[in-house]
Amino acid sequence: MREYCDYCHNEEDVKIVNKDEVYPVYGDEIPVKAQVMVCMHCGNELYSRTLDSQTLKKVYDIYRRKHKLLFPNEIKAIREQYCLSQRAFSKLLNWGDKTIVRYENGSLQDYVHNALLLFLRNPVHMEEYLQMNENSLNPKDRDLLFKRIKELCKQNNTDEVGKFTDTLKNFQIVYSSDYEIMEREYHTASANSNESQTVLFHISGEYLISGACDRGMNNESSIKEDNILNIAA
Ligand SMILES: [Zn+2]
């Protein structure tokens, strides 16, 4: 392989060698195993745009992992889950036209942008955000986004129910002080639901799924272990 060498002022044989380098990124120092091009005649290192951008990509990936930043494909996935174009997404976020394009193509995002993207990954948050920033999108895009958010929320709920039903199949009831809360929430929920409807209980950060039992529950009855296990079976 031959390239023009700035030191020899001539086209010379070159080789690619591995080199340990340290790149400063946002005040942090990132060590990286880089590949560089060296002139075989004078031994000097020559600039290679291709190798340089490969190294930079490695550096950013290390930095992202270290600081738990989103990767470009994750950023793209967040936008795409809302079926938004890059342009519409930029408008919604109030970012410059090309910002999202750069991030999706590998530029390193800043922390504030990263935090906003992480927050908006959750459709419930996106809905709140959109309500506060309705005017940043044209009416058509805005309506489509609201519709898409609803779909995603519904989809997530369905996933949750499936996940927790599976958990319950092997679930062993542990009697605890949470029991009372569970019972109270059950009666609150069942007051407004028909008997076959599925009811979600939120207990100490964990969900239990139960149906309003087919054997019927009155105010005097309490949730019994076999009632809950029945429903899961
Ligand atoms: Zn040279």
C-alpha cells in the first residue's frame, strides 16, 4: 500500500499499526486501541481520515458505555417507535434541524439531550411532554403522535399482563402486612368493575394479578390464597 507522505514529500510504502492512544471527551480521558498509518520510509505517522473516524467511533462507544449514554441505534429506535421523521422529532424536541441526524449517525450527544431522550422513551412521559409542547408539531403530526402513544401504552399494558400472569403461575403467596393493602385495593377496584374483569394490584412495587373471583366476593370476604392461585391457573 502506498500513500503520499508529508514528511518525505513523496509517495511511499505505508503500513497500519496498532497504537494505544488517549482521547479527551467532555473532560474525560478515554484510552483506546487505535489503528494508525505509518510511513515505512521515515516512520512518521500519517493522517488517515478513515482510520481516524474508526478510532473516534470506538472512543465514543467506550465513552457511552462508561457514562451510560444511549447508543445511536437506541436513539433511532426511540424516534422510530413514535413513527416520527427526523425532522418532526427535531421540531418536537426543539433541537436544530440536523441534531438528531448527527446523533443517529454516531455523533456524541450531550447530557441534557440524552436525559430528554431517555425520559421520552416511555410513552407515558411522551404523552405528558406532547401535551405541554403541542404547538411544536403541525396538527397532523401531532394527532398521529397522540394516536401512536395510545397504541404503545396499550401494547405495554398487554405485555405487562402477560408477563405477570406467567409469573403468577409459579407464584407462592407470602402472607405479610401487604395483605391488608391488597385487600383494600381489591375492594376499591372491584367496586367499579364487573366480576370477570382483571384487576391489577400494586403492592410494594410489585404487581399481583388477580381476577375478580368468579366465586364472588362480598365485603366480608378476604382474598384467599386459593382464590388468587385459581385465577393464575
Ligand atoms: Zn515518510
